[in-house]
Amino acid sequence: MAIVMKPIAFLSSEWNPTPWIKRAEAAAPGIDIRAWPNIGGDADGIAYAIAWKPPQDAFDALPNLQVIFSLGAGVDHIFAVERLPDVPLVRAVNADLTARMSEYAVMHTLMHHRQQRLLDRYQSERIWKDPPQPAAAEVRVGVMGLGVLGRDSAEKLKIMGFDVAGWSRSKKDIPGIPSYHGPDGLKAFLQRTDILIALLPHTTETDGILNYALFSQLAHDGVLGAPILINAGRGRLQVEEDIVRALDDGTLGAATLDVFVTEPLPADSPLWTHPNVTITPHNAADSDPDAITRGILKQIEAYERGEPLKNVVDPKKGY
Ligand code: NDP
Ligand code: OXD
């Protein structure tokens, strides 16, 4: 890879910059990349920021920024900055991330469908018992968010034999996968859903969308007995008290949660010990540093050649 000429700032309140900087330096020898807060006195020259949960004041000293790159697919962590420069914001999209998310969606759908948690309990009690096993075609999976990640997950679940549909803001035309869209399409989508997989971004419109009223509209006549929630989008999509209430009164049968309103999930959250909840530590699709770094440097190179940026976020939509 050719040397990237304009300097880059690495902005994160959470991640150790060293491995990222080493990767960037290995991929583009001579690159000038500095980690917040040690940006240096000549920060005027910094043209690019690469960011994950950037500190509130991280952009203040970068007056000539041209592009911000999110180290993740989601950009809510960047829009959370109050004084965000008015420059293009590019998010992470790559085949590795997409494949990892689909693995998660398929694995947890199968885990619920094949009742693996129940079988684990039987094993711990040395019980030899074969619970009823419906066919995948009898299970209606609904994917909320048919973007890069949701569409791939939906298509892979379809290949597994599930009866898959999706819901998004705009209408989609995906062979074999009925598409519902917008607020008007939500009710019909929920009513035909036994396993709900949330792969939405967190925006003002999706905040708290996974709530008791929504769970009540899911199908309650399915072969699994009660509907299942899988949320790998963002924690703030969900109202956690409502999940517990819905699990306790049978409105939901079980939940797999990868993301939470507060991360790490506080030790006193009732979700930790709920018998019908499976928790993963926001690792449904880890960002592979090599893939992300390569992708960003390639985009910077192309941008410096005058080519348009890809995967630019629409600030009005918030994703
Ligand atoms: P995309 O932007 O490609 O897709 C977002 C989808 O959500 C689109 O289909 C969009 O509709 C839909 N959507 C957004 N707002 C609404 C709304 N108000 N009503 C209905 N549909 C809506 O994002 P990705 O698929 O790449 O990623 C999705 C999210 O997954 C990320 O934002 C991030 O939060 C999360 N994520 C989680 C990870 C984890 O490890 N847990 C890892 C990576 C990402 P339309 O197509 O019509 O625009
Ligand atoms: C992302 C994430 O947004 O890992 O990529 O959550």
C-alpha cells in the first residue's frame, strides 16, 4: 500500500491505540498516525480521524479534519459527540464483519429452535429426553433491519430452511424473503414472527423500539410456544425492564442479548441470572483490526486520488 500523506488521529476513550497504530504503520510505512490525547502541537494538519467511542472533546483540536472513519459498523457512538465536525462520516462495512454477524444470527436462531439450553439442563441432570423438534420451515424468523448485516443474516437463515421475512425503513426486494417496511408495515411483520432478530442501528427513531408493546404483537401461536428475541443491534434499542417483564409473564419465551443499555452489563442486572436469557458480551461481530485498518487506508488512498468515499453515513437518518 502506498504511503498515506495526510496525518490521521486515532480517537477512542475505550480502545488501546497501539495495536491499531502498529497495523496502520505496517500497512502504510511512513504514515503519520497519532493517538488521542497525544495529538501534538501541529494538529492543524490532521485530515482524518479514525474513531471508536471518541471522547467528547476529541475533535475540538482538529480544525482541518476532512473525513471521520468509524471503527465499527454502527455510528451512534460518534453521533454522541456534541461538537462533531461537519465532515463526511464513513462506517465499517466488510465481508468479515458481515460473516461474523450472520454466524451469530444463525447460531442463536438454531440454539432456540433446537432447544439447546433445555438439552444443556437435561444433561446437567443426566436426563435422556428428546423434546419435540419442529422443522425449520415451521419457524417464522423476522429480521429487523435489512441492511448490510440484516440482509446477509436473513439470506443465510433462509438457506437453513427457516421461514424468513424482514423489516426496514424502505421496501426491499430480496428473492424468497418477504419485506415489510416503515411504521405501517411493522404490525404485520411482528404478527408473523416467532424469532425476532434485531439488527437495527440506534437512532432517535429506533430508541427503545424493543419494548413490551412490541413483544405483545409477536406471534403467539408458533411451534416454539412463545416468541424469542435476539438483539445484536444496539442496547438502546431495548427496554430491559420490559424484556424481564415479558419473559416473566410468557409474552417472550427466551432472549439472546449481545448488546445492552449499559456495557459492560452491570453485575446487578436481573438479565444475568434470568433462566431464559442468553448473554454475550457485545461480540456478535467483532471488528477484525486488520480488515478494518486495510479498509480505511484503502478508502483514504482512493479519496486522495479524488475518488468518492464509500459507506458514508446520512447524518439526517443517523445511520
Ligand atoms: P445498515 O445501515 O446497513 O442497515 C440498517 C438497517 O436498519 C437498514 O435496513 C435500515 O433500513 C434499517 N433501519 C434503520 N432505521 C430504521 C427505522 N427507523 N425503521 C425501520 N428500519 C430502519 O447497518 P448494518 O446492517 O451494517 O448494521 C446494523 C447495526 O448492527 C449497526 O448500526 C450496529 O448498531 C449493529 N452492529 C452490532 C455489532 C455487534 O457486534 N453486536 C457489530 C456490528 C454492527 P433501510 O435499508 O430502509 O435504510
Ligand atoms: C459495530 C460494533 O458497530 O461492533 O461494529 O458494535
